Amino acid sequence: MDKNLLNQTIENLRKHGFDARLCRNQDEAKTLIAEYIIPYGSVGMGGSMTLRQLEIAQLARNHRAKVYDHWDPKLNAEEKMDIMRKSLLADLYLASANAISADGKIFNIDGNGNRLAAMMFGPKKVVIVAGYNKIVTDEKAAMERIKNHVCGLNAKRLQKKTPCAESGKCMDCQSQDRICAITSIMERKPGLTDMTVIIIEEELGY
């Protein structure tokens, strides 16, 4: 782990208007995340392996929050869609990032756009949680990471019939199962969104 790169990333995120925090480990991060959960009645969640590893849905329920989690295996397709819509106006929205560059930019790719929409505008508070493995040097490295690492792993996890699920690398395919339809780059904190970025000094998620 490059401490200089981490510190540079935190510094530049703050310069760009983000409330950036650095946590040494998962326990420290969960304590901090709980502080954001407690004031709010409802919590929306983006699809995120990082949040699953941290067991954030259960953490929110432990603090008596109404949790909108479309990854709940008990939901049918219609119920999942309803949960995704409700997440757009949850009091607090939690998500991760596909990459964060050292110059203070946040990169994400989505198939449906529900996660990106909720991160940009709607919830009263947005918290982005990422392990140090998401940190990259610049925009080129961010897109390389997403296209040739993240998307393939997610496509495989979701059992999508895409070339990247087999090869692990983006083929810019035309598959109906393609999960990289929308790309967002947050160069600055969205103007009307209260946003915190938590970076954890551990490897989490894809």
C-alpha cells in the first residue's frame, strides 16, 4: 500500500469539495458509517461487494433504519425495481466506487444507472466507501482498472453472457447482458449533494 498515494488522494478529494475520510481498517470504517446511519430513518444501498463484505445492510438494520437493498434474494423482479426507485430518495445512500484517482476524481460504470443516479442527486446524504485497492494514479488507470478488471468480475458474478465474463477484459460487446452502459466521472462534489468518501486501508470489493 502506497501511503503517499493514499494521502494525496484524500487531499485532492477534499480540494474538490468531498468530505474525505481515511480509516485504518474495517472496524474503524463501520464505526464511522454507523455515525452516518444513526441520524437517518431510511438507507438506500447500491450494488456493492464492498458494502456486502462490511455487512452494512445489517449494520443499518441494527440501528433501526429502513433499508432499501435490492440485492435481497427474497425479492422478485418487480420488488427489486421498486426498491431501486425508493433508494433514489432514501435519507442516506451508501455505495462504493469502481475507481478513485489520486487527483481526486471518482469513477463508476453502471448497467442500469440506478446507483449513479442516487449518488448524484436525491438522498439527503451520500457516503461512498472504498478499499485502498480502488485507488489509481489517474483517469487512464481508472478506466483500465474498470474495463479490464472490475466489469469482467462483476459480469461473471452476475452470470452474464458477455465476453468479459469469460476473458476478464472488455470487448466493447453488443450483448444484451452488457453491464457497462453508463460511465460517470465525478470531478467535483455534486453541488446539491452532501457527500462523504471513506477510504479504508484494506483491500475490499472489486
